[in-house]
Amino acid sequence: MIDEETNHLAVQYALGILPRRQVHDFESQLRVDSDLQEFVSDLQEMNEMDARESTAVAPPIDGYSRILEQIAPVAMQPKLTRSNIVPFLGWAGWGLAACFAAAFFVVRSGSRSDEVTVADSNVGSSSIIVSELTRARPQLTSTSAATSNPPLASGGVELRVLELANLAEAFWSSRLGQDSGGGARAMLADAKVIARESAENQSEGFTVFDRELKVGVIAVDSLPEMQPNRSYHIWARRGVDEPPVWAGNIPVGEANSGLFFFDLTDSDPDLIRAQGLSFFVTQESSSTPDKPEGRVVLTGL
């Protein structure tokens, strides 16, 4: 008989959203529990059947930060409607965020009942940060909207995550002089996001981070070629002299570009609220680094 807590962990594991810190213990239990093995196998088969029947296949998701880990191979499947924006954007913003929103809501709904949901927290748009990433000196291109005119709806976690993804795609499109078809320019105008970059110093990507959800989207235009046994990792910090915190990794394919979710849901609230919150990307030899030791490939304010 599988208890309620184990059932909840099994569902997250089958969906690929079980937090990384819990995976090892769960897999240890899985190896010795035949009933649990059968239950997880059934869940995974159901997920695969749902994916085959869907026109937009949802890739496995790993604790938010690696939500789009398999978006590259999925996006290459001919049955999906592909966007002409960039590689990895085979799903429009609403589509690529849908699986994340559902998974995020599953985890959030299973958390403590005394936690305040986004819908109840009177979230203002000042919680949204948009920052450029460069390979050279960081360039500030981030503004916050007036709280009286929030760009993101407060109608629940799912909708807010979806619109966060839409905002990221809209910003990407605007940098290419395109419109994503979802009112990108109007959305950016509402959010008062202003990109300031010169032809001599074009950015290599950007981050969009929601302080209330503690979730963000990182967009990378072109990362250096991946070396064998190396991986890219996202780090957050309050200031230049502050110790960085791991926020996720970036799974890249041949294109070395795309949109990816990351999260700081388990991080210190002081970090989330820090005025000088910034992000950077390193290339590491470890797949689970505790601190950045490899070379910095992208940095930003």
C-alpha cells in the first residue's frame, strides 16, 4: 500500500518535476519497493500516451530549472508547428509554458495550506525584472512597470507563469525587430521594458524573473560550443561580492540557443528581494555544482 506522501512524490517523479534534492532518496526507495516501481511505471506510461495523443508534446520537467530540457528534440519533430523566431521556439510562449504551468501548479497546490498564493498576494508588476546578458561588460536594460499598470495577470499561478513566458518571447521578438503575433510590442509597452543596447555591444541573451513566483526565463542567443563532460549552469547573486546561488542548468542542443525556465523557489527571501539581484551563466565540469568554479560565459546586471 502506497501512502499519500509517497503517492505525491511518485506523481512528481513520473512527471519529472520532483525537486533534485529529493530524487536520490526517492530512487533509493524505488529500487526496493516493487509496488512503487509498478505504480511509477504506470504513471509514466500514462504520460507517454497523453504525449502521443497531444499535438504539443510536453517534455519531462525537472524541478522548474530544467523544465525545457528536452525541448530541442521535441521541437525538431515535424508534427509540431514551428515558429520562425529562433531554434527551440517551436512552441509559442503559451504552448511552451503550458506544461510548466501545470506542473508548477501541482507542486504549489501540494504545499502547505498557509502559503499565500499569487492570486491572493496583490502582486504588482514591479516584481518583474528583465535584464540583458553579455559576454563582455554587463549592460543594464531592465526596468519595472508602475504597480498601477501590471503587465501580468493575477488570476492564478498558471496564468501568471504563462504570461511570464509570453513576455519573454515578446522581448525576444522585439530584439529581432519582429512581433510574436501575441501583441509583443503592446505587452512590452505595458511592462515598460526598455532595451538599451548598441550595435557595438549586442547582448547574447536576457533573463526575465518574477520575484513573486521566484521563477524566471533565460534566453540565450548563442552559447560557446559545449566541451565534453561540461554543462551550463545559471547562478543568482545579490551583489558582486555576494556568494552566488545555483538557479538551474541550461540544456543545449546543436543550436546552443533557446528559452529555458529556472527557479529560486528554495532560496533565501532576501536574495529574491535584493535590489541588486543579477544572474550569470558558467560552464562547469560537474553536473550538480555547489558553487561556480568554471568559466563565466554570460553575465549581466
